[in-house]
Amino acid sequence: MNILLTGSTSGFGRSIVETLAKKGHQVFATMRAVGGKNAGVARELEEWSQSEGVDLEVVDLDVLDESSVNSAVQTILAKAGNIDVVINNAGIGSSGYLEGFTMEQARHIFDVNTLGPLRVNRAVLPHMRERKSGLLIHITSATGRLYIPGLNIYSGTKYALEALVESFSYELAPFGIDCVSIEPGGYPTDIAGNVTVAADTDRLAGYGEGTNPASDLYEYFGEKFSGPNVPDLKEIADGVSDLIDMPAGQRPLRVVIGDVGTDGLEELNEVTKKIQKKYLDSMGL
Ligand SMILES: NC(=O)c1ccc[n+]([C@@H]2O[C@H](COP(=O)([O-])OP(=O)(O)OC[C@H]3O[C@@H](n4cnc5c(N)ncnc54)[C@H](OP(=O)(O)O)[C@@H]3O)[C@@H](O)[C@H]2O)c1
């Protein structure tokens, strides 16, 4: 399969790239700033692909920039002829009290995490609709379904992305395009270092200097990520790979992966699925 993945530099993205390339897929590992801050990691991936003899190409794509997204998709289509799978993985975290984010910061986090996947999907969908096939995978989050105090704006971006994914799943089914959310629990990636930190110090002063609404969660993650059973990022890559292998039209809307911070989530998804159906039936929709 020809696969476009966003955010290939680290964490889940890097692990997904390596897993899928080793499985024989043609992977277009996209990342922003290939000629700038990510030049080193791009080179590393290319060298790795040569030494492994796998089909991998690095392509520049910044999910914030529509022309960058469109040009990456056109580059891939020109090279590969088609795109079978898109994996919307790029994302950033947030840290601080909700009121403490400036409006500019709030827009930025939604822009990366929610509008980024929309931009990428919009760029590829005319092509997938024409072929009447495709798979759109989105790395959302357990906290896009169940709320964890302190994750405020990050959680908001993922709840919103979940709604977009569900919406696409209805609208794209007639075109034979599957649309799926992967909802990971907590994993030790670089995301904790890639957070937008609330910057409105006047607002933050009222909450107590140096405090953070997610401090209990950080402590919980700290324990989970330092013991003998540290979650393995590969679980997400394997989950993506399993979805790709499933027959079209039979993939689930939501997949929960991980043990940290996912208690009850599968149950919630099962119940929601039933209620959602009942809800639509009740309106004859
Ligand atoms: N780790 C967890 O516990 C967890 C749990 C649930 C969901 N997730 C989700 O999993 C996804 C991957 O995160 P991760 O945990 O693997 O963290 P990560 O290692 O920080 O990876 C984030 C990736 O997103 C990329 N990115 C950020 N802004 C971008 C932009 N404007 N354009 C293109 N790429 C951009 C980063 O690229 P740069 O190197 O250029 O910054 C990086 O490759 C995210 O959507 C995150 O919300 C993570």
C-alpha cells in the first residue's frame, strides 16, 4: 500500500514509519522543515531505509500550511500514482490552566491537532473519492473521549477531531473510504517536551504561581513510565498495521490502544455506538 504519514520525526510517527516500511508498504514519511530543523532526522530515516532496503521516502509537509500539504500530496501522487492510506499523527500538547492560554495559543493548538488532519484529508480526498477507495487513520487520544483534569485545551482539540472523524465516516462510506480513530492511552514519547505552555501570566497568577492543573496526572504518568511495564510505542504502530490489513468496509470507527489511562474507554465506545444508532433511528436518520 502507498501510505502518507504526518509527524514522522519521533514518537508514534517514527515507530509507525519503521513498522509499515518493514512490512513492505511504500511509506511517505512526511515531516515539516525537512530543509531546516528536521534535516538530521530526515537524513537518518533515509539512511535507515537504505540499510534496511525498504520503500521509504521523506516528504516535506507542515500540517499548518495548506500549500505545503497540497504540494506534498501532489508530489506523492506524481511519484506513486495513488495514496491508499493517510495516517494523521502529527500533534502537540498543551500545559497550563485553560484561562491562561492566549487566544493565539488556543488557535495554534487547534490548528495543529484538529485543522491539521482536516487540511490533509481535504488534500487527499478528491483523489480517494475518484478511486472509490482509501483509509484515513487519525491518532486522537483517550482524552478525546474521556476527560482528564488539566488536559483542557489538548483534550478539546482531540474531542473535536473525534467529531470530525465520525462525520467523515458517514460522509465517505458511500465512496468506499474508511475513516478510523486510534485512541491511545499514555505513552512515553517526546510529546511532553512539545507542549504549548500557557503564556498569559496575568491570568495564571490568579491560580497560584508554578502550579499546574495536570500535576497529579504528570505524577501518575511518571510512575507508569518508570516501572518495569513501560508502555511500548510499537503497540500503536501494530494497531495501525492491523487496521491497514483489515478488509475495507469492515474497519471499526474507534480503536483503543494502551493500558495507561484507558480504563472504561472500550465500554464507553460500545455504549456510545448503540446509543448513537438509537439516537439516529429515533429521528429516522
Ligand atoms: N504520547 C502519548 O501519550 C499520546 C497519547 C495519545 C495521543 N497522542 C497523539 O499521538 C500523536 C503523536 O504524538 P507523539 O506522542 O508521538 O509525540 P511526538 O513525539 O512529540 O510527535 C509529534 C509529531 O508531530 C509533529 N508535528 C508537530 N507540529 C507539526 C506541524 N505543524 N506539521 C507537521 N508535523 C508536526 C512533530 O514534528 P516536529 O519534530 O517537527 O515537531 C512530531 O513528529 C499526536 O497527535 C498526539 O496527540 C499521544
